[in-house]
Amino acid sequence: MDFNTTLRLLWLILPAYVANGTPVVAAKIITALNLEKHPIDFNKYFFDRKRIFGNNKSWEGFLAGLVLGIITGFIQYYIIEDDIYIYRGILLSFGALIGDLIGAFIKRRLGIKPGKPLPVLDQILFIVIAITFTQALNYLTISLIEFVYIIIITFVLHITTNFIAYLLKLKDVPW
């Protein structure tokens, strides 16, 4: 795919990226301000006696990601002047955060502790769920080739941005 196509695809799914990355920053702010995080699973355990999501998934992070992802969609709307960006921003943001929670749920079932990596799932599940959800509701139309391309781009970007966040001390680990 050419550079313009890459930029177009990144622009289309930008709210998902913003929503997915925001909770990391929100967690650092909460910690810096000595505020309490509220686990999204309310510290509850699944029937397998493992936490549903774990302490790293908080209401504060979820809501911050949702709000900033939606704001991204509104900014896109004001630039392009097409209402679809508002709806797409909402759906992509919500889908990305749900995808991240699904990933945390799977990792807890597999006995992987919060913050520990599960390659591939960590990098792409959020965007697969976000795109699938948004496309199913007809607010995003991309081809299968574009979908695969987004997955590849996301995989590389996720690894790169996590390493940068680690260097900036936003994350304790480079994954």
C-alpha cells in the first residue's frame, strides 16, 4: 500500500489508537496525584477463582480512553465536516477498550499476571475488536486487504509506541 493509503487508514482508525493509549497516561497521572484507582472488575473473581481483569484495568483509564477517543472523533468531524466521524469515534473508542478488556480477561484465564505480555494478542486484539464492531454497525467500510494492512501497521506501531512510552517512563515495561 502506498503512503497516502496508509495515512488514510490511520486517520480512519485514529480514535481507537487514542482510546487504547490513553489509559497508560491516565494511570501515571492517577499515581502521581496519589489518587485511588477503581478496578473495572470491582476486585471480583471469575468462577475459575482468578480476577476477571486485574488491577491494571480501571474505570478511570477506561473512561479517560473513551472520552479522549470520542474527542478525537469530534476533532476529525470538525476537520472533515462529516457526521460519520462522530459515530465512528464513539464506536472505535468503545470497541478498542472492550477489545483491551477481552485481552485482559483471556490473559487472566491463562494465568498471565497483569502487566505481563502475551505477544500478538496484546498488540492487535483491541484494533480487531474496534474495527469489527464499527464495521458491523456500518460506520466503517474497509476491504479485507485494508483490514490486514491495519493489523500489520498496528502490530508495528504498538511495539514502537510501547517502547517509547517505556523510555519516557510512562510504562514500567517495554511491552
